[in-house]
Amino acid sequence: MTRARSPKSESVQGSKSQATPQDLEGRPPIPGFAWGDTGLFRVATKVSKDGEKPKEERTWIAPPFTILGLERDRCSSGWKLRIAWQDLDHIEHEASLPFELIHGDGLDLCRLLGQGGMILPPEVGPRKHLLRYLSQASTRISRRVRSVDSLGWQGSAFILPSGETVGDPLEPVRFVGETPGTRDQARAGTLDSWKSEVASYAVGNPRLAFGIACAFAGPLLGMLRPDGGGGFNLQGASSKGKTTVLEVAASVWQSPDQVPTWRATSNGLEGIAAARNDGFLPLDELSQVDPKEAGNTAYMLANGRAKARATKEGEARSMKQWRLVFLSSGEQGLEDKLAEEGRRARAGQEVRVPDIPCPEEGMFANSHHFQSCGALAEHLKAQSRKHYGHAARSFLQKLCDEIDQKDALVVKLKQMEASWLNAAVPEGADPQVHRVAGRFALVAVAGELAQMMGIVPWPAGEAAEAARVCFQAWLDRRGYAGASEGHRAVESVLDFLGRNGQGRFDEWGEKEARVYNRAGTRRKAAAPVDGWDYLFTADGWREACAGLNPKDVAKACANAGILKLGANGEFSPTVRIPGHGKPRCYVVTAEGVTGYRERQAS
């Protein structure tokens, strides 16, 4: 333990001329105080009664520390004094001392410093002297630090969950929020090794290239998609390489060993998502999430906002917010997971987490020089654990280097985005399809930008083609380019007819026929169409809508051409039916259904 020397032998910082510029800022000279080798001293002059020469008395009040600057938040509130020191093991510590502690009695301040191994005198006198020095020194510190409670972009710099800052901010910043999963941000290996041993094998493997490109998309959200993020789900049977793709994508930012899963509670995922603001979140095992949580969690992650909560006093807490791109994997898609609870996926959920189906042969199409795609997967798993964390930092640094030309960069990226969308999106596609396509385009642009920067060793166009392949796989699985709600409405009616068209519809003109739980009447369609026209009762139509709004379903069916409108355009015109009078009916025609099926097939 270091002991204070006697005042006679102590080397003390005296006048301003003896102090270095660093001392003047980090240890500003204050009248009545002096710095020595063992720390800060209170200096007092004692005049004897017998007329002898005045004597200088010094009282040791604190071990050596350095003032790093003054902190305050974006609203110029929460002022603090940031200091640094070494503990008894010579380990560096830093702490931010709130002004209210400096203006107090010193006990709480001493407790805070003591937690970091700073030994202070126990007497009240030295404690008051320390407070007086800190109070006066605060007025002489010119260096300012802006405290922020959110990660990601902070002006011209990017703050990682570890607190590391990439780029040069206009003023120093320090993150003061919670950082769950900080250990994830360690780096291993080298960028060159990651490029040669991991990223290079994405060439010819669209889903692997897409996964890697996803990891670069988050930092571009503010430039291209400031309204928010969203995600994708790699969906398919087990042992097809989905988790391997996820782990390789994770290695852009972190160790693949720390990939979170959907099994975490929504509350837990809030903190994880907030720590990846403007970044990338890999999520494994969608199939293992509670079906009751799946839809709400998907909404939460995509919308970038935590649940509203109150403090014990009933006041609203500040909500965690984020903007990111996430990539998940699972044997099930979101719609399948919700179906376990007997619920349908809403259109908004589908748009936020589109499923990318896995081909029958698996996620890898090109095994390169390996004997099999399985061998390639094992190589990628091993190498992504040896080399990780460098690609994202390099990408962010290059973005920061271009921050002065941000407007020109945004124009270039938007041109790349528009070019991809024009080539990939079918003509006449619904706005829902365009919205999903926009996120695929973001990934395409991010991957191509990483290629231009030399971060991924791919030929030009590899990322754009990977995004196109994955988008087309989603669109093919969806089966249509129209609105999801309209398609589901039509399919709900057709599904009802497939199950009940024979048993619950009596035949036109068959007066003796009795149908239990009748849903309507069917009549033979006019030539040349072979089939039946179905005339739904109001109750039968509501049942066929399967919980959807009957009017909305009727509108969707009319737009699809399967519902015949009345003379005045009404959805349920009156029709004289033998044996049933002249009721209002919803008329689904065989001709309309045939045309609809042909259009879907094409």
C-alpha cells in the first residue's frame, strides 16, 4: 500500500510555471491545494505567535487522480465530473461524479470512489477539502464530454455496445446506458483471414451471401429507411445449414457463440435489441418461441420500441428504442408458429418478418473445394469462431470516413436501391410487396457497398443477385404479388367451399332436398364453364369469412372477380331462389373462380 510521505520530503506541484499543460487541465492548480507524488494535499500557512517565519502545513486528502472532463447530456442536464485513477493493484478506473455529490457532505462520493479501490482519509476535514477542490476545479475544466443513452450513430461517430467509438465525433461522447451482451463485441483473428476463410465461400451461395449482407444493412437504415427496420426468417427443415448462415452473419459483428435465441422473453430481447441500435441482431430458433409471444415480439423488434412501463411512483419510464435489421432461423415460419395457437399472421407481421424458404438441398448450392456442403458448413462454423468482429468495424470506419460527403453517398445508395427494385419487383405488385422488397433492396445495397469497400471478397453484383434470389423465394412461397389481406379473404371463401360446397349447399330447384346447417344454394354454371355457382346466405358468408370483416371479404372477392355484383354494384343482391323466396345472397361464380385460379397459376 502506498503511504503519504512527510511534507518535508514530498515532491509537490507548486506554481503554475511548474505544471505541464496536461496538469493544468487534468489537475488544475487551485489556491490552497497542491499535487504531490502521492496525491492531492491541502496547503495551509501557519503563523507562529513568537514571530518566527510562517510554516507551511500540508494535509493529504486523496491519492493521485486525473480529471478527464465535464459530462452533460443532450439537454445540458445531468452534469458530472469525470475522473480517472489507479487502484491498489494499479488497475485503471474511471467514474463520473454527479455535481450533487460534490455539493453534498462527501459520504456518498467517498463510497462511490471506494468501490473502485480509491483509499481516502476517514476524517471529516480532508473529505471537505476534497469536495472544495473538486468544486473549484470544475470551473476550470474546458474539456466537455456528451453523455448519451443510446448506441449506434451519434452524429459522425458510431458507438458499439462495448462503449467503443468508431469515427471522430464532433465532441467526445460516452455511452451511459445498459449494455447487455457487451462480451459479444470482442474481436478475434483478422479481417483478411475472415475474408479468405469465411466470406469468400458466399460466392455462389446466395443465402449465405444474403445473410452476410444483412449484417451490414443496419448502419444504412438511417440513410435509406429512416422509418424503421425489420427482419427476415430463414425457414426450413433441420440440418439444412440455417444456423450456420446465422453464425457466419453474426461473425461480422461478434462471436457466433453469443447468438441470442427467440426463447428469450420479450423483455429480455428489448435490452438486446437496444444494444444493437443501427446494427444487426441474429436470432436463432424461431420454432422454440412461445406462440403467444411470437407475433408481439416480431412487431416489437421491427417497430423498434419497447413496451411502455411506469415507475413505482406511476410516472412513465423512458422507453428503449432501436432501429436494426434482424435475421432469424427456424423450422417454422411466423405464420406456422401463430397457427399453433389457432391464430392467423396479420399482414403487418408478414411484412416485418418475411420467410425465406430453404431449398430441398439445403442453404448451400456451391461446396467450393470441399467434398460436400456439409463439410463446407463445418469449416464455416469453425472459422467464424476464429475470425470475427473486424468486418463491421471496418465497414463503420469507412462510412465515417465518408461522413463529410454523406449527401453524395446517400444519392449513390438510393440510385443502387432504385435500380435493384426496378429489376426485382413484378409490375403491378401491391404496396405490401414493395415494402418487403425495400428491405431486400437495403440488404442488396449494403452487400454491394461492402464489396466496393473491399470488406467482402465478392465480385460486383454478388450481393444484389443473392438478395434477388431470396426475394423471389419469398414471393414464390407467398404465391401472389397482391395484398395479403385480399388474398387471404379470397382463399378463406374458397377454402370454405372446398370443405362445404357439397354438404351445406342445397341444389337449385331440388325442393325435396334438406340440408343440415345450410350455408346457401348451388346451381350448375352456364356453359362453357364446368362447375357450380354458389349463392351464400348472410350467415353462411360470415362463417366463410373465418373471423374477417364480411364486407372487406366481399370487396376482396369482387376485386378478384369471383363475386358477382348486383345491378347497382351491391355485394349481396336479391336473388329469387326456388323454395327460398327472394333473399339477399353473395354469389360466387364458377367462371370467376376459374379465372382467378388461372391468374394465380400464371
